[in-house]
Amino acid sequence: MARYYGTPPERPGERLWIQPHHVKSGWYAIRKERLGETLPAYVPPADGLETGAEFIARRRAQIDAVATGHMPARPVGALTGGPARNVIEELAARGFAGAGSPRGLAPVGQRVTGDDAEPAVALDQVRRPGPLGVACPSCKAAIGHRCRTSRGREMNVAHPARRRVAEGGPARFESPEEIEQRRARLLAHFERTSGEAS
């Protein structure tokens, strides 16, 4: 309440009337300030033994205690260590030589480079089948992403040009003559089927 009444009113000279939503929004703001940008570090029990349900209950209680001001927030410390020795040995047995090598893992944001064409072959083997396995020539949707409408909404089906490319066909649009021919075929089919129904 002190924070609310400590702020000047929107219109000078107007009297402040506190409402329930003012209390609630102020409470959320204070709670968010106390928690900070990241959640506080977890404080394990003294014996170090707990079940999953006990961990969840203890973690929720600690977060609530920090948010309500009953416990100071301990920031999460820097992570130390690395993979376990058996993980490193298993990776070495499979040909992993480290982050800097062509056969190892590249750091985040960098491309894996190698002297052989093995990565390109591997990429072709894992590429998705069907229309999502190729980039869309109509809306420029990337491989694995759905096609989009002209307003930017995702479509449930792929554009016809994308389906043609996925089937090995050309990525061209239909000419006005082809559209007219298709329309005439559909009208003829409709007239034929409606005549059979009556």
C-alpha cells in the first residue's frame, strides 16, 4: 500500500483510491523484484536424501520464501566440472577428438568443418521426406518449417509448388492458361457428378 500511495496520481489533484487489482499488481511486482532475473539456487537437505515429491515441495517452498522476503536469494553459482570420465572415454571410442577437431563437436554458433564430404552426405540421409524436406519456392519457408500465408500464418498444407519440388517436379507456378484448363476440367467433372446424382 505504501508503494501505491507513494506514486503520484495520473491527473494532478486527483485522489488515489486503492482497488484490489492495485494490491495484486503491486504484490506481483515486489515478488518479481525479490526473485530477480533467475530463480534462486536450490538448498538441498542436510542429509542430501529426498524423493522427487519432497524435492518439488522443498523447491516450491524455497522459491516462495525468497519471493515473500522470508529468505535471502542465493544466486546460482558458476557451473564447474565437465563430463564424467566414462562419457569422455565412450566419445573417444566413437571417434570424438574434441571441440576443435573436424570430427568433434563445434562450439555453439559455429559450423562443423571437415576435409571430407561426410557431413553433406549425412545431411542428405537425415533430411525429411515429403514437402517439408525441401524449401518452399512460394513462401520461402525453410526445410522442416511449415508454409506460411501472405499474412504470415502457418498453413496446415504445403504450397503446390513445394509439393511438386518434393516429388521431383519443377518449381514453377501455373500459367493463366493452365489455371483455366484446370478450372474447365473441374467444372466438367462437377457437372458430370451432379447429373449422376439426380
